[in-house]
Amino acid sequence: MKKGSVVKKRIFPVVFMLLITLVFISITTVIYTFTKDTIALNERLRLKRAVLYAAGVQLPDDPVEIEKAFDNRVTEVKDDTGKVRYFEVRESDSTVIESYVVVRIGAGLWGEITAGVGFDRDLESFRGLEVIDQVETPGLGGRIGETWFKEQFRGKRPPLATVPEGDATTENQFEAITGASYSTSAIQDIMNSSQEYARMEILGSQ
Amino acid sequence: MAGFKIRKVFADDLGANNPVFAQVLGICSTLAVTNVLKNTVVMCVGLIFVTALSNMTVSLLRQYMPSRIRMMVETLIIASYVIIVDIVLKAFLPDVSRQLGPYVGLIITNCIIMGRAEAFALSNPPGLSFLDGIASGIGYSYVLIAIAIVREIMGSGSIWGYPLLGDWWTNWSIMVMAPGAFFMLAIFIWIVKGIRDKEEGESS
């Protein structure tokens, strides 16, 4: 093979690929650098909103008000490594704990479901549920994130059983999502296992 | 001349050479995202953005790009634009980003983008390639949006998340699952082909 041919056929494609990779990695890195703080802030805000919603607190629309409500009313209880074990929720400027929120992870159809589960201070009944992360089928299992589904858990008591949509009558029942039995069952497991977890974490540390 | 070429690009991509119902490309996302209109619209905007810019970039580089590595380069370009869409959604539309989940990343594998880069951008100037990307994206979008409107109404009784049909309506679960998209896409292609065959029959 001639020298010019080696450069054209072997070396130039490699150099071209390296250069083009460098250019596009630089562009995406710059965009990521400019937006990473906003993304981290969004994640943090989502967790704060989830904790307040699960605790049954009326959510303000303004993100700044959400931050303020969280800072005034919620205390994060952490372990020795700094990991949050549970959240204590009070009335503003009060020392009396109104409710607790634990974050639980369960197995959904396509991946993990992360949920915030709120309890009354006696840990006997649910304050609420917020789905923090899920990758269930949009429009089907993804409906676990819809308001009508989440709202039905307020005041319910574990252990919970599922009934068809529109049929829940007792405090131990909740309405399943038609056509999404796996996702419904994952939420049922999360809710039912969270009471024992909350008792262990909260009562065990007091 | 330029105006004629642009009109031809749009006429082709929206009609006779439509990526979805004529070339049957981009079917994975047609099945996946069309059960909810909001997700479909965001997916379509993302696809128009990626197809237009990747077409233009491939066209700009076409005279320098060694042909034996062109598909690697195209994939890199497409992936970079998809990552940009993903980052922008996470930063500025976090709720939509969460709902779309892995689908945004899957724009990379959408056959329409690579198909237009190979079939059009490699042999046309950047401006026209950019417009071809937009036209292909719109051609893809209107089919998906039409399917999504029917699927969301029948499957969830709502449109854009707002209840439309009320309590009397029993949701068709099959419409929010992939088979519902197969039925709707087949019906869509059937209607369009029927109309076009009729028009061709009348003109000949």
C-alpha cells in the first residue's frame, strides 16, 4: 500500500472520528455544565414536594414557597453516614410531630418504583402516597402517579387489599388500576411493607 | 428552483414518501408513546429537532467524512443531539422528562433519523437537508398525533390529561397497550392508502 493511501484510508478516518467525537463531547459537556445545577435543584424540589404531599400538606404552586414550607415544617432524620432514614413533619413553628414520611423502593413492571409514604404520628394510618420515580407503562401502570390514585390512600390503614376501580368501601381497601395489576400490586407491597419499616426506623430510634 | 425543491421535499415527506405510513419507519416509538397525547407531542418536537439538526450536520460534513466510517459519525451526531434534548427536558420540563423516561434516549434508535441522513443529507446541501429533517419530523408527527388523540380518548377517556368522556365511558385498556397502536396504525395506513389509490385511479 502506498504511503498516501495508508494515510487516506487508515489514519484519516481515525483522526476524523477522534476530532468529531471531541467536538460533540465538548458541546454536550458545556450544555450539561450549564444545566446541572438546575437539574439538581429540580430533583431536590421534587423530593421536598413529595414529602409534603405524602404528609398531607397543602402544596403551594410556587417552588420558593415549597422550599419555605419544607424548611419550616420538615426535619430530616439521618443515620451516621448522612443518609436520610425518615422525615418528621410538624405544623409551622411547632415542636409537635404531626406525621412521618418514609421513602420506599419497590419492584415495578419495567423498573423500580420509588415512593414517599406518609403516616400519622401513631404510625397506624396513612397520611398519603407520592410516587417519586417510576418507569411504568405510560397511560397504564404509569397511572399510579395520577392524583385520583394517590389521593385514595389518605386515612387508609394497612394491610391494604385491592378492589376494582370504584369499589373501595373500607379503610383497608384501595382501587386497583384496570389493566395494570402488576404496577398496582407493586404499590400494594410498598404500602403494606412500609408500616413495619417505619416502626423499625422511627420507634427503634426513640 | 429552490422554492420548487423545498415544496417537493415537504410534499414527499408529508405525503407520498411519509416516513410512517409509506416507509413504515419509526414504528417502535409509534407503538410506545402514542397512548398519551402530551408524551407524543414532546416526542415529536424532540424528533423534529434531532432530525433537522442531524441532517444539517451530516450534510455539512458530507464532503469531508470518509464513507467507511460515515454511519459511526452519523450515530455520534444523532446521539449527541438526543443527549441535548434529554438534558434540556430534565432541566426545563422535568415532569415531562420523567413521564417520557427511556423514550427520549430511544430517539437515537429511530430509523427515520438515520434513514434521512443516509438517503437525503449525504447528497443534498445543508439548508435543504435541514428542511427535509423538519418535513420528515412533521410527517412523522401528524400521524403519531392523530393516533394518540384516538388512543387517549378511547383508552383513558381524556385528552391531554383532561377528562373528556365522563363516567359513562368504559376505558378500552387495549388502546393504551401496544396492540392498540398496531390496530390504529393499520387503520390509518388503510384509510390513507385507500384515498391515494382512489386518487391515482381517477387520474389515470
